[in-house]
Amino acid sequence: MPIRNPVEWMVAQLEVGAALGTDTASEYWPGKRATRLPKVRQITTSDIKAALAAGLRDFADARTDVIFMCMIYPVMGLVLAGVAAKESLLPMLFPVASGFALVGPFFALGLYEMSRQREITGHMNWLDVFKVLRSPAIWSIMSMGLLLIGLFLLWLAVAQSIYDLTLGPLPPASVAAFITAVFTTNAGWAMIGLGLVAGALFAVGVLAISVVSFPLLLDRPTSFIRAISVSLLAMRRNPLPLLLWGLVVSVALFIGSLPFFLGLVVVLPVLGHATWHLYRRLVVA
């Protein structure tokens, strides 16, 4: 591959972006045809472990590429944390950080594509992420992304309402005063309890509609609605394994956020690749 200067490289990527959805179905999915509803397997905890192991292998084989690509996530996290750390927005710090899991499936799209390309070509490169833009399903993918972003914004609105009902509606006087109020008052513990319940409901809802939606849209011709239907079917047939998967993702993202979101450079690519391999175990090819 010839080495180009950064300006030439950016121009090339803009040209790719200008060609949204230009690949035909036969070009992007050679040998695959649309089906009504793909078959969904029942999986066990061993499949979760196997998917994580496969995700770790993909990360190990392309760690330089994915680390470079995923450096944006700690930067995004630090910017969001910096904004929310102001006294007026301090109550939203945890909802913003935890809500990242709601939009994570969309932002991991490039990682799914890298694993898909490895299956097709035997190797992967971070530039593979731009091949998503040519997919005939790009508008369905964008619709799914907008749906998750909308749920993220709704979660923030719910979190703000919970704060207003408990410790609010006035902003905290200082960081110390806020922390004291959260952990030493009945209202603070009520905010924690309500927040955890509401957050769990959002997390399970997003898991149900997205656990296989994005990989399915990348893998074969299908529609936005059909992708969600298959994801819901997978959740209905595998509630315990997929709830375990959701717990693993949540704990990993929490650990990856410490310190200063830097761990996301490793956690996100591993989870992204693992999600693709979990999809392969859930949906019959």
C-alpha cells in the first residue's frame, strides 16, 4: 500500500463518505440473499466465554490498529466528564458515563466490520471501518444509531428528573456537598436506588433491540425492523446468557472507565470484536 500524506488520506476518506450505500447487495454480500427471519440458536455461558476469547484474539492480532482507532473514546469520555464536572451538571456525571453503554453498540460498528472482513479476507485493518459506508444497509444502520442516541438522551432526561425529585432541583453547591448528600441522606440513597432501577431498564431494553441488530445489518440483506425483530427473538430465546453478557459488558465498561476512561482503549475493541463473534453463535449463517 503506498504511503500518502495526511491530506491525501483525508480526501480519500471523504470520497468514500460521499459514496454512501453505493455498493450493490451482490457486491457487499456476495452469495447471500435476504431471508424472512434468520434462525436463532440457543446459547449457553460457554458461548459467552468463547465469544470473549475470540474478541480478545482479534484485538491481539490487530491491537495497533484498534488502539489507534479507539483512542477517540477516552478523549470523548474526558470531555464529557469535564463538562459534567461543573457544579450545575455534576448530578449528570454518572448518567453520562453509564449511558455510554447505551450507544456503545453503534460506536463499535467499525469493530464489527473489522471482524467481518477478517472472516472474508483472513486479515483486518482499521481502514476496514470505512467499508461500512458503502453498505446498502447504511441507512438502516444509521436509523439504528439514531434510535440508540435517542434512548441515551431519554435516559439523561430521566436521570435529571430523578435528581430533581430527590436532591434537586437546585444544583449542588460544590462537589463535596454533592457527594455528602448522595451518601449520607435518605434523598441521596433514593436517587441511587431509582437511578439504578431506571438505568437497568434502559440497559436491558437496548440490549434486547441491539444485541445482534448491527452485526446482522452488516452481515446480510435485511431491514431495520427485521434486524430488531431478530435481536428481540435472540433475547427471548436466551434471556439468562444475554443478561449475563449485558452484565459482563457493563462491568467491563465500568472498569475501562478507570482511570480517566483510558481502559476503554482495550475494553471497547475486545467487546466490539466479541459482539461480532457472539452474533455468529446466535444467528445461523
